Amino acid sequence: MASPYDIVPGKIFLGGIAATTTQETIFKHFASFGEIIDCVVMQDRATGKSRGFGFVTYRDSTVTHIVLSQVHIIDGKEVSYYIMS
């Protein structure tokens, strides 16, 4: 089984996600840039609460450069990010 930490072209790490931000919110925000093949907000196994980070993976890895050229504010918080490569 693949780990969410695996290096995959088109995969972006998202940090500083608000505790109230859902996977659906992340998906909606980043889907405007290109086709997303995976989106996850990491959760604490014991509590089910957000761990404050996640990943978005695009089918076309060139989309990541467009995403990284912009500032992203989701649920009032600026999200930090970098390409997983």
C-alpha cells in the first residue's frame, strides 16, 4: 500500500491547514487549477481531528508550478506548500 508521503510527480504537500478545513474544502479550492487524482487531509487516528497538513496530487504534474506561483488562503489561513519531488 502506498504511503501518503511517497514521492509522486504532481503531488503537493500542504501545511498550516486550519483545524476546521475539510478534505472537500481543499479539493474544491485546488480543483480549479487542474484534475486532482488524490486529495487528503491527514487526521489523528485516535481523535479524528486534523493534523494540520495534507496532500493534493494532480494528474498533470505541470499544474503544480501554477499552484506554487500563488498564495492560497483557505478558511482564513495561508497554506504553506511544496512539491513532493
